[in-house]
Amino acid sequence: MNATTLANPGIWPLVVYGLAVFALIALMLGLSHFLGQRRRDKATDEPYESGIVSQGSARLRLSVTYYLVAILFIVFDLEAIYLFGWAVAIRETGLAGFVEAVVFILILLAGLVYLWRLGALDWGGRQLSLRERDRQQ
């Protein structure tokens, strides 16, 4: 950075904010390292309250389609925020803003149709017709 960039009064709040964020992150990581548990007691693997002895890992393996649908939901849900911005500023943007919003919606619909045809939105397995089932046997 040169002297003129640092002399700009508009950049200093951003620099101070960035330093405060990094300091807060460092503080939280440091405190969790020093105050966190360092040992495993023998009671760690014993049953808790219900009396049921744990077996195996508590981690569940979820299908990739679950994550795919979740990410697609987030993507299409975030697009609603952009459309809300267009709706709020429709008088200022005029016809050009309306056309941009329509093009944006058409692109979203094309993406949704593509994902639908691809089968990315199907939760269950693909149902085979009787003819396809006979071919596989």
C-alpha cells in the first residue's frame, strides 16, 4: 500500500475492523486451546444417564443426495435475496431493471429444469420400469 491509500480516511475503519476480527479469532482459538480438555477420563466411554452402552461410532453416513439438495436449496434461496433487492428498487431501475430481473429468473428456471431433468432433485432411487427390469435380468 502506498501513502495515498493509507491516508484515505475511508479505508481506516475497514483496516481496524479487519484487525479486530483477526484479534477476536486469535483470542477465541487461544482460550479454547488453553482452557480445553486435554485428557480422556475412563468415564468418557461409559453409558450416560440412559444406561445404554454405546456401540461403534456416533457418526452417521448420509447420502450425497442429501447434501446436494441442501446446497441447491441454499443456492436457490439466496437468489430470492437478489430478487427482493430488485423488487425494492423497481422504480429506480425502471424497465431495464425489470428486464434484468426477468432474464435472471429465466436463467434460474433453466437451471432448475436442468437439475430436475438430471435427477438431482430426486430423493429416492430411480424407479425401473418393467421393461428395464427385464433387460437387467
